[in-house]
Amino acid sequence: MFFPGSRYSSMVPYSVTRPDGSTVQATRLPAPGMQAVLGYYRRQKGDRLDQIAGRFLADATEFWHVCDANGSMVPDALAARDLIGIPIDAQPVS
């Protein structure tokens, strides 16, 4: 259901019956926890979260690690921040 490496990949789905009687699969949201950060990156004009993840984590699909390091479940919540915490397991930019 989710791509490997997703924050949801280890979550167990469950069934929900909708008012019309149809059944859908749902997943609980994992609670974000503040992580220690390697440091902070000053966002440049036009920087997207996937680009920042690609630069520091070598995988743009791991943007959610950046979200977790900043205590945010939703990537858009970081859109207005000038400083973005970089997860401790990131590789320093040379």
C-alpha cells in the first residue's frame, strides 16, 4: 500500500465501514517525535522539502525524516520556515 521506506510502511492497516456500507482500508498516523538534529539549513528561495531531503539524506522520498526532525506531520507546515532542522543521521554537506 505504501512505498518501502515510507513512515507508514510498518503501520498495520485496518478496515473502516463508510456510511454507504463500503469498506476501505485505513492507517493510523504515527506520532511525530522531536529528534535530535545535526544542525539547521537556511532555506533558499524556491527550496522544496524533497530537494532538501535529497541533498542531506541522499533520497528525496525521505522528506518525512526532515518533517519528523522538525516535529511536523505535514510537509506544508515547514513551508514558511526559514530554518529547517536536518536529522542527526544526515550526511554533512561538503
